[in-house]
Amino acid sequence: MADDHQLDRRGALKCMAWAGGGLLWTLGGGVPAGTLLGAAEAAARPAGGAGFSFVQISDSHIGFDRAANPDPAATLREAVAQIRALPVRPAFVLHTGDITHLSREAEFDAAQAILGELGLPVHYVPGEHDVQDDGLGAAYLRRFGAGTNGRGWYSFDAGGVHFVGLINVLELQAGGLGHLGAEQLAWLQADLRGHSASTPIVVFAHMPLWSLYPEWGWGTDDSTQALALLARFGSVTVLNGHIHQIMQKVEGRVAFHTARSTAFPQPAPGTAPAPGPMTVPADRLRSTLGIRSVRLVSRASPLAITDTNLA
Amino acid sequence: MTRKSSFALLAAALTLAAAAPAAAPPNAAAVHIQNFRFGPQTLTVPAGTTVTFVNDDEEPHNVTAVDHSYRSPILNPGARFTHQYAAPGDYPYFCALHPHMTGHIVVTGR
């Protein structure tokens, strides 16, 4: 179900980063443009014809059991049902990390069982909550590391788009900023080399690749080096999770989008003493959770991004 | 405090009392984790002190040295972790699950 929003258009646009109501975000030729869709308008819009599409979900935190959401498995199942009900079947799902809450085998098992109901390929990157096993990420790599490079990063091509899954949650330092590291940056440079500047690029990682709110560790300390490698491309879309809320930023030809969680919300930057699970009234929880559909309209034109909540 | 953790505390106290040698017991101090914060954020102790980190929060946390020289397991609510600081110096640490949570143990000469 598309988001409800009770604000007028101007008010909604003003705070769309928070409301995220039926936001269609298009990006092409380096000039992105946002359009806010009403629920009816969104429903009436053709679902994309033959266009290539995929879905992003994030921060399922299977194993979390506190007041902010005592049953994140249930809300992940609802997200899966919502994806299955999409009018056009997406090619695959990206999970941008914090699959589990505490990196436990049983939590990974439960998450994979639920996501298995999608009947779609799922491409993962880990969050910091997925690399807390004794091997500091070994458990994640055993499950999801086949065919990846280095410590789990990888790329693939689909629908004319080059997808790059980066890992910025290893060797975190105090303060909490994400970190890519020299080895991964060298791999990225080599990986991008063979692609023409007109290839649309989608980069996905757990933590934001822009300095979103460093006071809470919401950024990546060496992201500027990654962005320098991406600078020659005409269309770069960066998808991440970690902060459990929708925020967007456009910098040159790069559009950054953080996604909602399927488990629980976190406070807006600076509105609480610290980040962490935020408890909202039970009847409001699902309006803070959601999935994101991304559609390639045509190879030469914009990626369209639509966030919908679980309400 | 729950009854269970009261018992745990009592048991820990009894164990300590039973194990304490006749000579001066080693120094002990504690850091408590509450609301995604280590408290006190900076703890100053004499060399040789054993610091107990107690998770009084509702969320799991951990204690990881910034230089990665030691690392606690994940501490569920109520769980604790001890580490002895032998030499003088500044020992920054953080929570690997929530890395914006940071603290310092400052160890002075005896």
C-alpha cells in the first residue's frame, strides 16, 4: 500500500525526507527530479510496462525482541508479501544489511527462510549487526560469500545497470563511521574500469556513503575516495540502510537514498540523545517501516524510486 | 534491578569474598551501560584495576578496544564483562554494535 500523507503538497514536499509519501524520484542526465505521488496517483500510474525493476529492503534485524518491535520476523513477512503483490515482478531484491540483530546462525536461518518465500534472488551486503560472530563476519561470508571478492564485496550486471555491493561495516572504529578500506577501493577501481560512462551504476552498502550525521556515525570515513571513482559516470544511484528512515541527497550526478527498515524506526538525526530503536505507538509502527521499488524506465532515462510503507 | 540480576550480583559478591586473598584485594571498578551510553564515559583507575562492564540497558552491547587488543562477547541485558588494566595509559573503547558509543579507561600509576 502506498503511503498516506495528510499534508498539503507543499508541506509534504518540505518534509518529504521524513514523510517519504509515495515519492517517485527520477534521475537522468545528471538532473534528478522528484515528484510526490498521491496514493491514488501512484496506483493509477502504469507499473512500468516492460521496464526492469528491483526492490531494496533493509535492516530486518531478525532476533530483535524489544518494545520497538517485539516481532520483526512478522514485519519482514509483511514486507515479503508486499513485494510478492507488486504489479510487476521485480528481477531481484537487494538487502542492504542488518539482516540479523546479533549475527546468530538461528537468526540468519530465520531471515533466509522468510526471504525464501519471495521466490526471487536476494543480493546481500552485511550490516554491523551481521558481523558480530566470533569470526567477525566469517558466519556471514560462509552463507553469502560465494563468488564475492575480498571480504565479501561484489558486482553484477542486470537490466543494463551495473550493480556494486560494497561493505563498509568491517573494522569499524570508535565513533562509528563506516569504512571501506584500501583493498576494497582498489577492487572498486578495477571493477569500474571496463564500464562506459553511460552505464547506469547502482551502488549498495549498509551505512550511508555520504556524511549524513557523523555525530551518530552516519557516514563512511573514506566514501569520498569511492565517489571519486564513480565521478565519470552519468548516473549513479547509491542505496543504503542503517538509519531506518528515508533521506535523500543529490551531489552532482550521484543520488543518495537511505531506506526504511522492516523492523523498527530510529530517531531523526539530532532529535534524541543517541540513535537506537525508537518505540512508536503500535498502531503507527508499520507506517515507519517499508520497502523500496526501483525501476529502470529505459536505459537512457531515469531510475524511478518509489518508497512504500507497510501500513 | 531484576531479582535474577540481584542474585547474580550477590553470587558475584560472595565469590569475590571467598576468592579474595588475605592481602589487599585487587582494585575493582565498574562501568555501567545505560541508554546506549557507557557511564562514566571516562573512568580513571590505578594500574592493575579490574574493570567490570555491566549492561544495564535493554539492548545487547559489547566492549571493544579501539586498538582491538580485547573484545567482549555480545553482552545481553544484565550480562557483564571484566578486563584488567595492568599498565598506565589511556584505553579508549567502543561498542561494536553501536560504534558511536565510546568510553575511556584512564589508568594511572599506583
